[in-house]
Amino acid sequence: MRYIDSSLASGETILKRGAWPGVFWLGAWAALIFLGIIVVGIFIFLRSVIIMSSTDFAVTDRRIILKRGWLNRRTQELAVESVEGVSLEQSLIARLFGYGRIVVTGTGDAVIVFPPMANPVEFRRAIETARAQAGELHLGRADRAALEAAATERGDPNVIEDVVEERANENEPERVPPRRRSFIGLRAR
């Protein structure tokens, strides 16, 4: 079982799993075939296979996860709610072969730099989808059942939407009008 699969919380689902681009696997095999005559090619191949097999990255509906390492495990995880920006780095060669690098910045000093991956635009789209879903208000089964019972009691099918909107408005901070600035701290009265 892969690390990300074993670390999912209850109810957490994987939206997109990252993959290494095929051109990287081709490079590892080419090193084995062309440089395999010398021992160097075998080491290059084994190193590439170990790195690509032991690196796992995915986007779930709650987290963005990068796991590296075979003997020593290093993980970087970032809650979807704390993602501030997602950038894509893709050179001309990378665009031709369909791979790129995603950099996710979070609140504070949190930065996750992913290794080159196949279909980076889809991975970025999955992150943006998870961010959008994280901003939605989700009701528990008991709350939804109580609202549906109230809706049938009142005969008003829009009760659920009204309560969801009220709860969303409760979480918004109160807006304070901006202070008027005056010349040299004096205010006209």
C-alpha cells in the first residue's frame, strides 16, 4: 500500500494522483541500454527507478501531499484551505513532452516544490477544484435531516438554502468602513 493511501483520514478521497512523465522513464531505460556496457549506466538506471518509485504526490479533497524517500521518508503536506497560490513552471522542452513542475505556496513559509510531473495542468486544476470545494459549507447528516424536517413542516423547500446562506454569512467578518484621511492629521468638522 502506498503512503498516501495509508495516510488518508476517514472520508478523505484522492482527487488527482501525480505521475512521473514518460520521458523520464525513457531516459532511465536509455541510460541502462546505452551506458549499461559500463557500470555507470546501471547505477544511473537504479537511482532513477528508486527515486521515481519512492516519490508519491497527490491532491485529496483536504490536503496536498508530497512524499519522498525510500529508506528515509520526507513528507510535505498542506491543507487545501491554507493554499495561497499555485504556479506552473514549464520550459519549451517540457511543454513538448507534456511535463512540468508545480510550486504550491501556503500561508506563512509553507512551500511545496513538486518534482517534474506528467500533465501538470490537470494536477493544478485538481488543486484549484479542491480549494473551491473547501470554501463551500458542508452540513452533517443530522443537520441536513433537521433542516429537511423543518422544510417539510413549513412547506418551504428553500429553508435549507436560507440556513446555509445564514451560516456562511455568520462566518464572514463584519466590514468596517475605511477611515477618512485628513491633511496633517486635522479633520474638518
